[in-house]
Amino acid sequence: MQKPARSKGTCYAETLTRVSAKYSTMRSVRQSYNSWSATYDLVENKTRDLEARACREILSGISFETVIELGCGTGKNTEWLAERAKHVTAIDLSEEMQAVARQKINAVNVSFKLADIKEPWNFAGENADLITCSLILEHIDNLDVVFEQAAERLNTGGHFYVCELHPFKQYAGTKARFETDAGLQVLECFTHNVSDYFHAARANEFSLVRLEEWFDDENQTTMPRLISFLFERSP
């Protein structure tokens, strides 16, 4: 039997539902990080600390003057970047996480801005030599949205640094989470395969410069905790 055609009203309602779900997810992520901000820097967090090490090791070998930092959080990488760049635009979804960063960092060459990177990047006044993206893509369902805008906002020959929870960890069920008085809070997350990053990069004319896996205590007999990519904007 042929299925009845859906009315325009039904299609419109489904579109509104998808849009509502997207904004509901991002509100939930923002609210969760707002709550997490009070303890984020105070408790043990192997993922946070290992990413800070990865960022410094990967980026210490390249030069840059202008930086867009996506997911600045409480500023774990912001000050280090500011010491090496003429200007850093530090972006985060959570006003409370960024408030912690603002208290710690008084550098005149850092501009803090609140933004949802799934929306148009109106926060970027000029193109950058480097865009960094740290531990936030697990909250983004469509990587193409981020890679496309990164390509548009990078100078030719500029670099796009991405460091995220390793897919192996995601397969095992690991997600961003934190303890509260009410119990363990687990954030909304999406699993991205290694090939997903490559497909998004290739579709937006990025070439891979470096790929690294990061292990707890440098023990390569265990499951890697993080994976990092350094992409270059093709001419």
C-alpha cells in the first residue's frame, strides 16, 4: 500500500522538532558546563591535563600571530597561546567557565567571547593563523559545520589543531562527566570515528600535518585517552 503523502504542516512540525532538539542539546551542554565551572580546575582530570600537554607539544613547533581558540573553558591553554601570539580570540559556550578564565587571565591581547560554534562564526573579526579546538567536538553532532567555518576563517597555510577524546574511549562508554552534590552528571555526547575527522577535513580542503595518540602516563600498552590532529589550510 502506498504511504499517504505528508502534509506541509507535518514537515514543518518535524523541522521545528529537529531545531528544538538541537538547541535543547546545546542548552543542556551549556548548563552542565556552567555547573561544572566551580570545580573544573580543582579536581583531578586526566583528560584536561593530558590535552594541555598535547596542545603545548604540538603547537610549540609552529609560528602564529592570530589565534581563534574554540572551547577556551577556564583558560587552560589561553594564557600559553597569548604568550606566543599577537592576539587570541577565546570562545566558549559557557559563560561561567569563561568567567573563571577571565579572572585568571588579564592579558591585553586576549578577547573573550561567548558563542555557539554550530552557528555562524560572527565572533571572528579577521582570519587567523591558528584555530584550536579542544575537547568540545564530542558535543557537536556534525563535524562538517565546524570544519567548514574553520576553513573560511583560516589564512592560507594556517593550522587547525583538534584534540578530542579518543574514539576507543568513546566506544568503551567514556563521556564528559563530573560529580555534584546530586550525583554524577553525564553530558550529551556524540561518537566520532577517526575517519569522520578525515572526511570533514578533506571536504574542506585541509591536509593532515600530524596525528598523535595520547596515553595515560605514556603507557602505550593501554587504551589511548586522546587523539590529536594538526591540519593545514590548503592554498
